[in-house]
Amino acid sequence: MNLDVQGMLKVFDAIGETMAAHKEYLTELDSAIGDADHGINMNRGFHKVHDKLSAGSYTDLGALFKDVGMTLMGNVGGASGPLYGTFFMRMSTKLAGRQDVDTVSLADAMEEGLKGIVALGKAQLQDKTMVDALTPAVEALKKASDNGVDLCGALEAGVAAAQSGMESTIPLVARKGRASYLGERSAGHQDPGATSIYLILSTILRSVKESS
Ligand SMILES: Nc1ncnc2c1ncn2[C@@H]1O[C@H](COP(=O)(O)OP(=O)(O)O)[C@@H](O)[C@H]1O
Ligand SMILES: [Mg+2]
């Protein structure tokens, strides 16, 4: 099944609930290698996204994703606000005029979003950032897209890839963001941003399963 505008609004509501439920967890991860605000940032951002989306009326996914990106950009400080803001804004350029997404269009839009994150943050794989979870997830989605896998199957593969990407950040020494100030001492901790990527993708999967 495809995700339409109504389905996507439910996805963002669900992401808001996930961020509220994991606020302490993400903040705890960020307290080990950052400044203990990632959960607060993500929760605030997606709370504002919820307010913005419930006040709007959307006929296409481009406009919806643009509002998500702009809201995160405008309301979330730190590194993650501009990075997540850019991610959804860049996705919106691929979703303009679309009433729904299938595996092909979602994979394509997420690939574009990832390019935006990399262009802005300049992180490479194994720098211990959100890129370490998002890159394998996008690769899995692209592969599923090439193989004609449905949205649910594609997201299952994407979530599994994001999970191992997230876990792969544990032994890494951070080379980008605040955690890089710690040098070797950043090793042994899971990256908060890689974790929020995993949480977002698994929430999208759960929403798609619930509505199919
Ligand atoms: N240059 C970067 N590229 C990609 N992701 C980054 C970069 N810098 C930081 N991050 C991500 O942002 C997360 C931290 O987000 P957050 O705590 O909300 O912002 P801040 O680090 O400004 O306090 C990190 O765990 C990492 O995944
Ligand atoms: Mg922080």
C-alpha cells in the first residue's frame, strides 16, 4: 500500500508520540557524549510540527514535508534542528505535487534528504552521527525499490539497516558535532542522532503496518 496525505499526517503524529516517549532516553544518550538536549530538541521540534500540521490543510506531500522541515528549522536549536529541517525540506522537493508515496518515491525522496544532511553537516560514514544510521537505511530502501518490494517490506529492510547503523556508532570515535570534542572518550556510547533516525524510521514502519 502507498502512504497518502492522511496517512502521512498520522505518521508525523506517531513520530511526535515516539519523541515524547523517548525524550529521556535520547537526552540520556546525549548526556554521555554531548550536552543532554537531543531528546528535548526532538520532542520540542515534533510537538511544533504537530501544531503546524494540525492547523494546515494539505493536498500534496510536498507542502506537508516543507512545513515539517521549516518548523524543525525554526524551532529546534543545536545541530539537529538545521540537519533534520534540511532533511525534510529536501524530501519535500521530491514530493512536490504528489498525493502519495510508494517505495520508489519514498526511497528517492529520502536519498535526496540524506544528500541535504551531508551537504550541510559534511559528515562521512563512521563519523558517529545520524548519517551512520540514515545511509544504510536509504541504501536498503533503494535496493527494495529496485527490486519492486512493497512499502512495508522496504521499510522493514530500512529499519533493520538503520538499527545496525545505529549500533555501529557505539565503538566509534566522533569526528563531527559536539561529541567530537570528547575525542577518544566518545567511544563506547551510541550516537543520539543515529538513534533518533532509527526511532523515526521504526515509527513510520509501525504506522504503515497499522494502516494497511
Ligand atoms: N555535522 C553533522 N552531521 C550530521 N549529524 C550531526 C552533525 N553534528 C551533529 N550531528 C548529529 O546531531 C546529534 C546531536 O543533536 P543535538 O543534541 O540535538 O544537537 P547539539 O549537538 O547541537 O546539542 C548527534 O548525535 C549527531 O547524530
Ligand atoms: Mg545536544
